[in-house]
Amino acid sequence: MCLAASGEVAAQQSRESIGLEIAVPHHLADGEEFMLPLRDLLGYGERLFSAVWTSQEGGGRPLTKGTGAAVSDVANPLTFPRNFNRISGPDANACAGCHNRPYGIYGEPNPFNPVGNLRTGDAPSLDVDLSRRDLPLPRLAPVNGVVRVPAYSDFKLHDITTGASDPNCEPLDMLAVPGTSAFTAGNARFLTRRLWGVGNEPPYCHHGLFTTMREAILAHAGEAIAERTAFASLPPDDQNAVIEFLKTLQVLPPGTQWLIVNEKGQPKPWPPHRRTAS
Ligand code: HEC
């Protein structure tokens, strides 16, 4: 009887999901994080990290202003055509939209160098074969001749601040000519931090003022406001799953034998502590 009832619930759920367009159809129930094998839990966190949220699950921030504050009239949400205009942040569709995995082979001089810098053909090119066996280990293995680097950055500049009064802005624009108004106008655009190693390379952001990744994530606004809002509206367990995934992105000391380690460099035990039956 129990089985029949749960079968009915499952059938009901799959009926309800037909035609749904959502990035994450199943969210963890409270406590499920302790039952799942570690690999599955981290996979779930990675799935949230790369989820491209749809309007059916709150994507496009229909209930918030550009700053993340709630809209004044909640009965009048910012749905199409008044929804978030992604032109201001074309990559801003998921955490992984900016913190992505570029691929290709780096060469110097390379064809992407801007005018005024060394271009291809100006000088003999320096080629390093990253798959050479005599380079120090461990190394990334080439797949079909390409070494894919899980850097988790689009290597682009973004403004993820709330504007000039945001405490994360720099008061001076060090790339402008000193003494000009552009120089004193300050700077709000920063390179997407590569998350390679983020798990054991605190503190965070260009200023290093955030000691936890959670603070850094919640400081995202501007071009990343949709993702910050999506993260902030996840249930606490889902937010924790994203943090757990980020904690696995570590630069491991030479000789480490495990790929997923805890703070002490030992293989990560899961569940983190035994729950006692009450
Ligand atoms: C629009 C592009 C963009 C999106 C989308 C985005 N980020 Fe970021 N992220 C950045 C930039 C730019 C920085 C560096 C900001 C700085 O240095 O002040 C950053 C910094 C960080 C840092 C600090 C890293 C360090 O080493 O200092 C973490 C952690 C982080 N982001 C996680 C996330 C997560 C999780 C999400 C999704 C909820 C997300 N980001 C979405 C652009 C983005």
C-alpha cells in the first residue's frame, strides 16, 4: 500500500513537470545532503553553479530593482517586456556564465594581443607544449590535442557593483592617465576572478576584504545581480551545496593523492558528522 501511494506521488510529480522549463527540477529535501554520497552532493552544487535560471523559477529578477532591493509595487512585477535587460551583462545568465572554463592553447605573441602590443609574426613565437612529460607533475592531460583549463573565468572585465557609491569600487582608475578626470572617477570594472583554487586561496575579490566566499557571492550586484538574487533566494541547503562545490576548487600541494580533500588535505569524509538517532 505504501508502495502504491508513493508510486502515485511520483506519477503526480512527473505529470506536473511536463512542459515545465526550469534549470533545476529537483531540489534537495532538508537532511538529504547527509544521505547523498559526497560525489552526488558536489555534482548537485556544480549543477546549481551552472544553472541558467528561467522566469518560471524566479530568473530575470521580476521582484527586485537593479540594486537587489524589492520592487516598490510587488503586484506589478518586472516581467516581459520590463524584465532584466541582459545586454548590460550578456554573460550574466549563470555563475558559470562568467566563471566558465575557457579552452584553447595559449601562445605568445598571440593573435588576440591588442594593437600596440606584440602581435603574431612580430617576433619569434614561444611555444610551450603543456603535455610534455618532463614538466613538473601533476599536469592537465590533453583531450584530442587540446588542454582544457578549468579556470572558471571568462577573463573579461565586468561591473558587478551597485554603482559609484558601492564600497567595492576603487576610488582611482589606475588604468587612466594620472591627473585626468577619468583617473579620479574611479573604477568599478574588475576581471572575473578565476575560481581555480578559490577553495584554498582566501581572502576574496580584488580588495581581499572578504574572508568567506559567501560574502564575495553576496557582494555581486550590477551585471551579476540576477545570479546574486537567484543565489540568495535558494534554500539554505542549496546555497551550502554551492559553497561545498566551490570548496573543492583547490590548488592541491604536490604529491596529494586525493582529488577532493578537506581543510587538512585529507580525503573528505562524508557525511561530515554522524547524526545520532533520537
Ligand atoms: C557578470 C559576471 C559574474 C557572474 C554572473 C558571477 N560572478 Fe563571481 N565574480 C565576478 C567578478 C568580476 C569577480 C571579481 C570581483 C572583484 O574582484 O571585486 C567575482 C568574484 C567572485 C568570487 C571571489 C573570488 C576571489 O578569488 O576573490 C567568488 C567566490 C564568486 N565570484 C562566486 C560566484 C558565484 C557563486 C556566482 C553565482 C551565484 C557568481 N560568482 C556569478 C563576475 C561574476
